[in-house]
Amino acid sequence: MTRMRLTVLGCSGSVGGPDSAASGYLLTGPGMTPVVLEFGPGILGALQRYADPGAVNIFLTHLHADHCADISGLLVWRRYHPNPPSGRAVLYAPEGSALRLGNASAEVGGETDDVTDVLELRPWIEGEPLDYEGLSITPYRMYHPPESYGLRFTTDTGKVFAYTGDTAVCDSLLDLARGADVLMAEASWTHDPDNRPPGVHMSGVEAGRTAREAGVGELLITHIPPWTSREEIIAEAKSEFSGPVHAVSPGEVFDF
Ligand SMILES: [Zn+2]
Ligand SMILES: [Zn+2]
């Protein structure tokens, strides 16, 4: 029976903060190869408290640096650890990840490190569920500058966990979240519809409204940047959604 545990490794939005790495969540379950969902700055260090970095697979919702920059460190770990892991890590990401991650890891500007010696790269296919060792995962295209996906996880006990990645409000956001037991939504700024660029992030109001309109059981808020008030974001979300609202912190554990 696959049940899933999510451990928050880092949840600081857009950049690392004084008390948290940037985005990264460890997903574990009985008999399941652990997955690190997002691999932002600081995540490789935080991961070592909980799991062997050489023994995890990786899911990236998009290729902004705050969600993938520590992959360069993971490449070093897999290549140069005195007891190197056998086999390659599977990494699901949007198309183009070989070039994006290879550029970040190159020795000099303009070159591309071939990362396929240690990573097996697989692209997300929009709307197409994939089976990950008994866990069903459906990617939904989100509304964010680079190609970005929200992920809807269904365990074999029927529990649904939806994660927005980074996104602004869009139609597919409701499809992603509809009826989920738990929605983990980004909220990166306080609500000011006249003063925010379209197609980037959500406010606390929008995260709460999404939770209400999608009829989710519980709302977890993440990706609050160091310069944004956590208290204001929570209050905004609660003004729209009457169910449980919680802003996640590093080290917290959630079971599905
Ligand atoms: Zn981000
Ligand atoms: Zn982003």
C-alpha cells in the first residue's frame, strides 16, 4: 500500500531565506524510491539530514534557479563521492532540462556539461498520468514565465495531494486542485492586482480563493519570499478559504 510522506526541506520563495533553503520537498513511502520535488539552493545540504542524496530521484516543476540550482551539487555528489551511487537518478522536468542543467554545471561559460552520465532525463507530458512505483502523478501546465507544471499526486489509498509549483491563477490550476485532500499552493506576494505582473505568481488571496473554488480539504502555503509577510499571506488566504490553512516550514512532515 503506497502512502506518501512529504518532508519540507526548504520552502523559501524565489531565493533562500535566513531560516529556509529555497524550494525542495522530500517524498517518501513504503517501498518507494525517495523523490526530491524541486532542488533549489540549499536543498542538497538539507536533504542530507533525511536521505542519501545518491539514492533519490528528482521531480522539477520548472527550471527557474530557485527550483533547480542545487542539481549542480548533486552532479558532483554522484560523480565524486568516494562511494558513488550505482545507476542513474531519474529526473522528470520540462523539455530542455539537459541544456539548462548542463549549462549551470559547465566548467566555463558557453559550454554544456553532459549530465546524462548520472541523470536519466524524462519530460513531463501535460495531462498524462505517470505511474511512479505505485504513485499516480498527473502534470498540469501552469501559468508562469518558463514551461511549468503543477503536479497532482494520487496514492493507492485514493488520497490526493496537489502541488502548484510556481504559477499565477489560470484555468488548469482548478483542474489540478479540484477536490484534493491537500493543496500545497504557492503564494509569493500580498494582494495588489494593480501592481503585479501577470502570469508569474499568486497572492495569499488567490491561493485561498483557489482552495475554496477547487473544494480542497486543506491548504498548505509555500514559496513565501523573505521579503513578504508570512502573517499577511496567511490572513489573506483565510479571508477566502474557511478550511485549515497552514504555511509550511522546513522540517515539517505531512502524511497522505
Ligand atoms: Zn520559485
Ligand atoms: Zn519560478
